[in-house]
Amino acid sequence: MSTVTPGYTFTGTTDPITYAKLNLLSTPTVTLSVAEVTTASLDSNISISGLTITANTPFIGSASTETYSAAIAVTISTSKGNTRLITCTNTSAFSLTPSGAGTAGQHLYFIFLTNATGGNVVTYASPFKSLGTQTLTGASSRFTSHFISDGTFWCEVSRTAALS
């Protein structure tokens, strides 16, 4: 739940009104809870202490589930977040194809969960730049991969072996 704390609170009838105190009234402290505001809530960019938060860009920490199939189209959008959860329902190979290259500096994570057999092979289609296919060897295991966009390609940063 969000809270707003005024920059100054007058303490009574003997507290003199000054220019400095009036300025403090216009600078409250706003505290927000996790996931209370998304960039989709912003009408325009905001800057805080030199950091600019761009309207309609994904925050780190939000995830969505992709439906498992032989060819998974990965929609790059603020509503989908930067982490994709994929549960493999068989042992077939599959490909991931993003809808675009993202914004330079944007992160994209995949978390795969294999079925009771495992053995899927992931192919990262363009505009991914990866180490090659990723074999998900391990029954009922989790695997991850991490990419960062350079504005043209999704460049692989890391991938894991089976996390069981």
C-alpha cells in the first residue's frame, strides 16, 4: 500500500509560516509497495536522482507464461514482463522467436521446466545471438537462460545446466 508523508507538518498556531516551509509542503515523500506501479501506469517519462524511468517499458521482476509448442513466438511487450516461464509438456525440440530485438539494455530471462523425461532441445531464432542450441537434459528439472538486448539483437549472457 502506498503512503504519502508531507515534506513538512505545521505544529500549531505558533509555528511561523516561512518560504522554506511552504516549499517543503510541495515535496512530499511517496512510498510505494512492490508491483504497485508499472510503467504502463506512467503517461510520460519520470526522472529521479538522475535515473529516468521510461513510460511503457518493462520493469525487472515481472513474468508471464508462454504456451509450449514446437515454435514459440515470444512477444516483446511491457505487458509480458522480462521473464518467460515455459513448461515442456513432452520431449520435443522447440524454437523461440522474439517479436523484436527489444530496447538496448533490456533483459530477457527464460525459465524452462522439463517433464518427467526431459531431453528437449531449444533453438534460439533470430534476433537471438546465442551459444547455439540448449539441451534440457534432466527429468522434472529447471533450466534458465538470460539475454540482454543491444537494440539489434538479444545477446546471450548465461544459461544453466539442470536445476533439480
